[in-house]
Amino acid sequence: MRMEVLRENEFNQLVWEAPYQLMTLRRFDVLDMTDELYQQEALFLADMVEKYKPYGILMDHRKFSYPIIPSLQEWLNKNIFPRLLASGFYKGAFLISADFFTQVSVEQTLSEKEGQKFSIRYFDDETTARQWLFA
């Protein structure tokens, strides 16, 4: 399988799997994430979605413990989600965070007006999430 690492740093890893038209974003548990850094990573993801136009995105949040505050949720809905939708992306599988507050904040973000335009499901194992993405 041909996989291309598009970005890897202390916050996350973004991988493009060309044969499947799948982008995988693995978030890491970091203590020094700031809203500004989160925004930079979200902007990079939007850039890559516009460039590669994935069929789906697998968002691995199992190790992620950064609650998305309401003002950042609003920023994502205004600045990132419209770009993702315009690129043709609409289907995302989320591997749920072990951190309750992080998981709730992700779900709240995606329940806003723009977030509701995506086909989103939450999973606790990667195999089932991938199967759903390609169903």
C-alpha cells in the first residue's frame, strides 16, 4: 500500500493513502497545544484536503485530549468546514477520544450548522471505521 506522510510533528500525523483516496489524521496527546497551533494544524489539513480531494478522512482521536473551546468550534465552522465541503469532502470517521471532554467538544463542533453537512460517524476501532468509510 502506497502511503505518503504529508505532515508529522508532536501534535499529529497526516497520511495520504492514494489507492484508497483516504486521508488519515492521527492526533497525539500533547500538553502544550494552544488554540493558535490547533488553528495552524486545521488550516494545513484544509490545504491538503483541497489539494488531494480525499474520498474520506479517518480522524484518529484516541490519544487526543485537547478540548475544543466554543470560540474555536465557531472558527472551525466558519473557516475550515466550508473549505472542506467546497473540495468535495463529506465523509469522516472518528475514532473516539478516551478523554470525555475532548470527545464532547468534537461532537459539539460537528453538530453546528456547517458540521451537520458532513456524513460523520464515531467508532472505537479502526477496522470498523475503515469499513464504514468504504461502504
